[in-house]
Amino acid sequence: MNKAILLIQCPDQKGIVAEVSRFLYAYHGNILEIDQHVDEELSLFFMRAAWELDSFSLQKDEIAQKFEEEVGQKFKMDFKVHFNFPRPKMAIFVSKLSHCLFDILARHHAGQLEVDIPLVVSNHQELKSIVEAFGIPFYYIPVSRDTKMEAEKQQLELMEKYEIDFVVLARYMQIISANFISRFPNSIINIHHSFLPAFVGAKPYHAAYERGVKIIGATAHYVTEELDAGPIIEQEVARVRHHNTIPDLVQIGQDVEKVVLSKAIKYHLDRKVLAFKNKTVIFY
């Protein structure tokens, strides 16, 4: 089914839902989903509406302009119209850890993710055979302090070549530069190995073990210039016991990471994430 998705952010005021509904009804739109949220502290209104396009009397390239003229201007809206076609293109960046990569590729192979994966990029070669077994091109681009700028230039050239819409860092253990981030605003999804903010660093589960924690978790967020502080998309936790060992914590944590990252990707694909400032509204 071909559908359009409208995401709206504007000052909170009366009549918004009625006017949006009127607009869709006037052009024979069959509404599939509609949800809204008001941030009372900021007096901001957020809305997501999805509708069928088959019976809609406006052409795809006419919708945004007509909506701006008839509704957007009146309510001073910041809005975007998205479509579920053509399928978006997602690039995966990974280092050596395979659990998130495996999970994404398996879900994609099973038809759970409506997305194309034109390539996987890695700064190590360990996972090449896995990626190619799924019929996806694998690009090895080593990164060091001296070669980081050149490596990123190659990465961006690949993003342009494959017309990538968004990037998923599936445990890619490199910091992304401000230049790269600026090319994909709110379109780089990272999975962080803790329930932010806690136990940052290379060995979070060891630190958690030493502190005797009872809950561990994972956080998926959009990447911004401030490290591990971008708008949060999804979080999950798992309870652990005193008898769990470090390998136990690693396994439990990685299982949570896989689920959280897959949910974040799905929310992004379904246009259920509306990012503003450093926060998000998630239309579950």
C-alpha cells in the first residue's frame, strides 16, 4: 500500500487536528493512523498522520505546497511529508562486534525491515564473509588517527554513490566527525552499550559488574556533535542478579542492544520519530 506520512511541529493552539483532518478529507485521503502530543512546558504541538495515497486526489509532488498554503501557514507549522516509496537506503557501519550486524541482516533477510541495504562499511575485515554471505557489498576502510580524514572522505563518496538516506552504527567504534554528521542530520542511528548516561567507555559491563548493578541496558540515539548525547530514540533494560558473571552481563547486554537498535531502525523507517532540540517525540 502506498501511503504518505505527515510530521508536524508548531506552537500549540486550537483547531490543528480539525484543520489537518479537514485537509485530508477534502482531497479524499483515507487516514490510517493519527497521533498527537503537546509539550505543555514548551507549548509545542506535535502530530503524525498517515494516509493512503491510492484515492488521494493530489499528486505526490503537490501535497507539501498545498498543505503549506491551506494549513501550514495559518498555524506556523514546521512540517515534512514522507512517503513509504521508494524504499529508503540504509548503510551499516560496523567494527569487529557482530551481534547487532547479524541481527539487522537477519531481520532484513526475513522481510522485517522495509529498507534496502546497499553496503556495509567497516574499519576491520573480520566480518566481510558474513556480510557477503547475505549478498551485500562490504567495504573495508581502515581508520587511524593519521588517515581518519581520508577514510571519511571515502565513506562519504560511497554514501553519495549509493544514494544513502540514513546510516546505522552497529557498534562502529569510531567517532563520527561534524562534517559527516552535517550530511545526515537526525539520520545517523547509534546503539550505545548502556542505559545512558552511565558506565561509558570501552568496558561498560566490567564497570557494571564492579559496581554490582541490578539493571543494565542499551540506548539507541541519533548522532550529534556532542558525543553520546543526541536525541534518544529507544531504550531498554534487563535485570541481572548477583551471581551473573561478566560474560553473562556481556551476553545479556548484547541481547538488549540488538532489540533496542532494531526498534530504533523500525521507528525511523516508519517515520515515528520527531526530533526537536535534543529531545524526541516517539509515536509508538
